[in-house]
Amino acid sequence: MSKQTKKQARARRHARLRRRLAGTAAVPRLSVCRTGSHIYAQIIDDDRMTTLTAASTLEKDMREQKLRANVAAGAIIGKRIAEKALAINIKSVVFDRGGFLYHGCIKALADAAREAGLEF
């Protein structure tokens, strides 16, 4: 049996998570993606297959700050996605870490979103 790459291992973890996680209109899914350069967060209604709101380090005002995929950027994106969610009356979400380990910038994003008022 051949050894898995990091990408394949993350895909397996994500598939395992997604078997039991699904966002609804009442409780949408907060999906997180981290690349080497950026962090992305989306709030998704899986029933209608639509993204309700999103935040990332690629947004115009975030690009001016020259943020990378690190803990500080994760905290800022977590706070921003929570503010956007509360603005459209979403108070509770299901957290989808996307197969990434709950550590570092993923944990910082989740903690900042909780502190800003999201429940999960």
C-alpha cells in the first residue's frame, strides 16, 4: 500500500467530516479553507446549495493589510465572518474545518467567531 500525500489525507478527513455535517437554512455550515497564502471562510446553506456570506484575506481592505495564512489573519477573518453572519440574522452555525487540523489559524478563526457572537 502506498503512502498518502498530505492532500489525500486532508481529503479523506474532510470526506469523513462531511458525512455527518450539513448546513440547513436554520443552522448553516461555516466552511473554512486554508492555503499556504490565504484563509477563506464561507457560510453555506447546503439545502439550497448557496453561499450566504463569505470572508477571506483576499478582500480588498484585507489585501491592503498584507495578511497571510497565519493565526492573526485567522482571528481577523473569524471576527469578520461572524459580523457578516450576524448582519444577516445567522446566530448559530455548524463548523466545518475542511479536513484541516483544529490547530493554529483554524482554531484562531473559530475562537474569534465565537467571541464575536456566533454559536457552534
